[in-house]
Amino acid sequence: MRSDIDIRPYHEEDAAAVFEFMVALQEHERTLDPHRTPGVEMAQAHIDVLNAHISAHEGLMLMAVHDGQPVGFLAGWVDEEFGELVPIPKRRYGYVADFYVSEATRGLGAGQKLMDAAEAHFQGLGLTDIRLFALSGNAIAHRFYELNGFAPFEVLLSKPLR
């Protein structure tokens, strides 16, 4: 049941679970983009970068817990548009950098609760927008985000150089 999922801040004892989740997330994304680094090779360095950004930019790392065990996480921070492209009130926004729920517990509401908690955090900072990236082939993620009110904002195109 959805009520069996709790959301709480990251604690040091969650480090192994976040590492495992990061590896799983990266391995899933490697099925969509084979040029990505294997999960076990990049996870700790990436987590270190996440933690640095979280500390420096009003960020958060949240854990979803089911039956006392971590089943997912979300990491994000406040980011800002550069230049004068958008008016000042819209320059700062919440950015979700990484978001993962274990396959075994998907459908229990952990992802929804993580996203709701992130939105509440960013709203509490006075922000009016939240952004994230998803690989173009990640249809499951796209559907979840669309159901949560996300819509395409910018499209990043890529072309291999020969």
C-alpha cells in the first residue's frame, strides 16, 4: 500500500543503498545509451559530485523507505539560468539530478512521494518551477513525469562526430 512508504532525508547509513541505486540507474540508462560508463565504475564519484552540489546549492537527498529498508532516492538542488534570457523570478528553479526507485517496489507510490517531497522543498524556497532531464528513450520515466505535470521545456540534440 502507498501508506507503507516513508520519505526521509538521507543519512550516512544510506550510503550503500544509494550506491546500489546509482549503479542500477546507470545500468538501466546504459540500455538506452551504450556509451555510458558502467555503473560500478562511476557511482561513487557521481554520488560525491551530487553531495557537493547538494551542499552548495540548497539541495536535498531524500530516501524512500519501505518496511524499514531504502527502496529509492531522489537528489536535487537549486539551479539558475544564466544571463537575461528569462525574468529574475523564473531564473532560479529546482533541479532533480537523479531519481530512482527499485524495480521490486515500483507501483507502491515511492516515486510519487519522493517527487512530492522534492516539490515541497523547492516550493518552500520560493521557487515556482522544477526541472529534470530524462533520456529520450526512457518511456517509463517520461510517462511518470508527464503524469506529474512535467512537459518538454528544451530539447537537447546530439550528433556523433566522426
